[in-house]
Amino acid sequence: MSIVEIAPFQLFLKGGPMMWPLLLCSISSLAIIFEKAFFFSSVEKEILVLKDQVIGAVRKGDMKAAVAFCDAVNSPLSGILRAGLLHFGKGKTEIKDAMEGASSAQVNFLEQGVSFLGALGSVAPLLGFLGTIMAMGLSMRTFQLRLQAMNPAAFQDIVGDVWAALITTAFGLLIAIPIFLAYHYFTSRIFDIVFQMERAAMDLTVALMDLSGTSSLEGDEA
């Protein structure tokens, strides 16, 4: 029976016990990829809307509305802007420090799940190689037992086990390649989002300085 004649589930079973951890890696990575893709898309949209709402309210002198906009949205940017708003009336340095402190926590929040995705991409091929080594070890054990019984095994007796053992390596690589692509894509998305949040924080700082009637350079000497 050739490999093309085997049903997918039978092919999966021929890979041995390591196929189940690989299947778990595949399902987990898909769940993370879909969740982070939706999350980053919503965050980028919220950044544009929230930035305009908050800075617009600040320029009108309505600080309560600006804070309310931040409280109404559960996004990484809202925590950063809210920290700056709560330090209104202080120097530029204090406002920047408050938003930078909030930004560190929000960046960690953005990275949640992505680092685990990268770990899955590293583990998947290793599991595949481990499954192949285990299967090849069993094949060599078969050779040894047949030799001890004075009935040497021919290669065709184990060739089925050999290519079946390679299934785990192939499956592990098939899982790892898209995971690594998704990991690097999400990493670049995080950099873009962080840059957008930094720009929003800078714009808010300028708006707060203008509202307080001070120079944008005030507070840098502190």
C-alpha cells in the first residue's frame, strides 16, 4: 500500500504516539493565531478612534470627557493616555514618565500569547524529530532481535516503518513553518502598534502643555 492510498487518519496514526502532542501544538497555535489576528486588528482601529476623541476633548478643555473616553475603551492605548491625563497640570517630564510607565505594562500585554506561539514553533519540529528517532530505534531493535534469532530481517520488512517514522518530522515541520511566519508577522504588528501608541502619547503631551498654557519644553529641566 502506497502512502497516497492511506487515509489521512491512518497516516496520522502511523506516525506514532508523538503525533498527538504535535496535533495539540497545531490546534493551540491556530487558536492563538486567530485570537491575536482579531485582537491586533481591533487594537489598531481603537488607536485611531481613541486618539482623536481624547485629544479632541483635551483641546476643548474637557478633561472629564477625555478621561471618560479612556475609561469606556478597554485597549492598551487607553491606559497610557489615562495616565497622562491624570498628571495634567504637572510638568512635561512627569506626564511623559507616567505614560511611559503605563506603556511598559501595555507592551507586555500585547506580547502575551505571541511569545508562546514562538515557543510552539520551536517545539513542533523537535517533537517531530523525537518521534522519528523513537520509530527508527524500534526498527533497529527489530533488526537486532531478528539477528539474534538467526533470521535476519530484510530492509523491505521495515521500510513501511521507516517512512511512517518520517511522518512525524514532516508533520512537525509543516506545523512549525506557518507558526514561525505568524510569529514574525505578529512581532512586526506589535512594533507598529507600539509606534502608533508612542505617537499618540506625544500628541497628547503637546495638547496638555498647550491647554495648561505652558511651553512644550517646560518640565524638561526638572
